[in-house]
Amino acid sequence: MSLDAKSNMQRITAILKTFDVDNTPRRTTDILAELGSTRSTGFGLIRALVLADWLERYDHGLVRLGPKARGMIFAPLEVAEDINTKQITVTAARLQSPAGERGLDWDQALVKTVNTAHFAKPAPYRIGFSNASVNNAWRRAMQDSLLYAEKTNRQQITELITLDAQDDPALQLAHIDQLVARGIDLLLISMTTDTDQIVSKRLKELSHAGLPIVALDRRPFDTSSLTTFVTASDQRIGRISALWLAEHLAGQGKIWMLSGLEGASPAIRRQQAALAVFAQFPHLQVAYVSHTNWTPEGGYRTVGQLLDEAGRAPDGIWCDSGLQGMGSVQQFLDRGLTPPAHTGGDLNGMYKLCLRRKVPMVALDYPASMGARALEVALEILAGHTIPQRVEVPVQVVLPRRMETATVKADVWAERHVAWDLRDEAILSQGPALRGATVLSDPRPVT
């Protein structure tokens, strides 16, 4: 059925569904050709959607989802925290069965919004970003995504200042004050650690003074200072990867757990979620838990030490990211051993290695595109739009063919997800920034 033969609601739905999870801008002519609409009907509806903020113009002939549509894309499915005790309180993501995803409860907190009308001011804006560090490929990709979004929104931004805190809370505190002294209109921050109360206290002071603050990836100890938090579900990453590994091993065997940076909130949440799943399989033994700093070198070194100590390989290795997973797999190969089943995505090299060597694996890429999403949210705040209190970027399950288990199914096949033409260090989840400014320069239609 063509677009012209549908009701207005069907037409609107059909148009909005043509955009991908990264909200890649699309040419209006491509949208209408794909949906089989006449120019008069299609362009009229697109103009109406732009006026109503369901779509927004990106460049000449290009549109993308507008603030109203983006606010409805994804609802968070994360457990709530008591920020004073740091104890996990199960709400929306309560595990009721090993399947996990089928036991999710509804919670009204998932759709809370924030009225930012009092932050509204005319563009252009000066925005500061205090990045926890750029010490691994994912963090660099996230910042690249942010910088790419700056280029595509250059008319609204007079200056984007980025500072690297080098995983040092004291340096991050100094950077925050430097950014404030330079007259920023909004602060973006990815915390060095969520346990540092000094930085958290300073953020609260700035919030009370009227500065909008957006955290991305890692949030502060006291989240009351935040206007919003841009993230992805660490619980989902930890839970589904652990469930796949447990089911792949038929609920039996020894597991080594390789987490990322000790004390970093994503690493803590993923590990807690994974342990909760493993606890439901009484014949699975978690033999070791180590931290790797989210680097291939850390994974390689840690697995080498564990192999020397244990004298034999485990049945499976749970990694909260392929950043260390790639090093782990390589350690086995360098010793002439067959790598056991692994978890962990993100890094292009992890996909290449596992597919070439036929290593069983599952991956849930932590989306580096949240850098771009955070900047988009920042601009919405400074324009006075109502925004979600928590903005989650979706996480897909990536599996090689024939590697699905009873309850873990692929959203995308690893064979289609891997980028054989890109370097091993590429982070596949950074959106359009991965291949540069192809959105503006590539004349081919989006498929």
C-alpha cells in the first residue's frame, strides 16, 4: 500500500520508522521514494512534521527525527539506585527468570521529563565537556562522536571546549572550574568516578547557581545536580551477555570475569548484573574476577597471569567489553590454545578475531554515539525543550550466525556488523562519525 492510500496516522508512522537508531539524516526524496508517495502528499506531510517538531531540517534536502520523536525512541530499562548507599534496588529491570528480558516491570520513573524552559537562551552557545579520559578506544570514539555532532550543528555552537581529566578526580574538579570561568552555557561531563563526593558537591553548587549539567556515560555520586543523564543500559549489557554465556555452556563450567576500570560505574553495574544471572545457574562457577582498564593490553596481561596460575583454560570468559576481550582471545591464540566462548563487543578487532577464528561470542556494543546524542540533548535544553530525565541510547545484541541460545537472539548478525575495511581499533557504535562526514557528502541514497 502506498503512502497516499494510508491514513494520516499510518503515513506519519511510516515516515518516522524510516530512520535508524543513530537518527542518521535522510534525504526527503529518498524517504518518499521508499514509501511510494507522490511529491505533493509526501512533502506536505514532511513540512507539517517539521513544524510540529516531529522532524527537523538537518541540511538542504535532509531531515532527521526532531525533539518530539527523539524523546519517544527509547525508554530506559535500568535498575534504580539509592545514591546515598549505592545499593541496587530492583525496579524496572527486576530479574524474575533466567530469561531476564521477559521479566521487566513497568515503572513510572521510566518516562519522567524535565521542563528546561528556564534554561532557554538564544544561540550560539558555548559548551564545555569534561571527559573522564581518552585512554581507550571507546572513550576516544565517544568524543569523536561529540565533535562530529558539533560540526553538524555548527550554526548553534560558538565554541565546544573539551578537556581530558586523565581519570583523575582532582584534575576534573580543576577542569570544571576552568570551563565555568570561560563562560560556558552548559556543562557536559563524564565522571572519572561516581564515588568522588568533592566533584559531586561542586556540580551541585553549579546546578544551584543555574548552570545546566548533562552527564554522559558516567554520572556523579549525587545525581540531583543533573538536568539529564545520557547513557545506555549497563544492566542490559551485563545481564544478556551473562545469560548467553550461561546458556551456551548449558549451565555448567568455570568462568573468568574480566571487568573494565575498577570503580567506574559502567563496570560495576555490568558486573553486578552478570553475577545476578550466574547465581541462577548452580553448576556455573565464577573462578576469577579481575579488572583490565578496558584495554586489549589489560585483557592480554590478565588472561596470561590467570592461565599461568590456574594451569588450564576456563570454559568461558565474560568480558564487559571487547576492549579487553580482544586481548584475551589473542592471549589464547599466542599460546596455541583454542579460545573458549567470550563476551564483549565495541571493538572492530574483537569481531574480526572471533569471526576469523570461529570463537563463540556475543556482543552488546556500548554506543559511543551517545557523545553526539548528549550534544543534541544539550542544544535542546538551551532551546528550552522538555526532555527525558534519562536519555538512553539503544543497545543491540550482536551474534554470529548459529550462535543464538534459547533466550538470547540476535538483533544483528556479527557477519554484517563487522567492518572488514576499517582498522581493528574502530568502535562500531559511534554512528556517522565512524566514517566521517558521509551524511553530507555521499550522494548515494540511504538504504
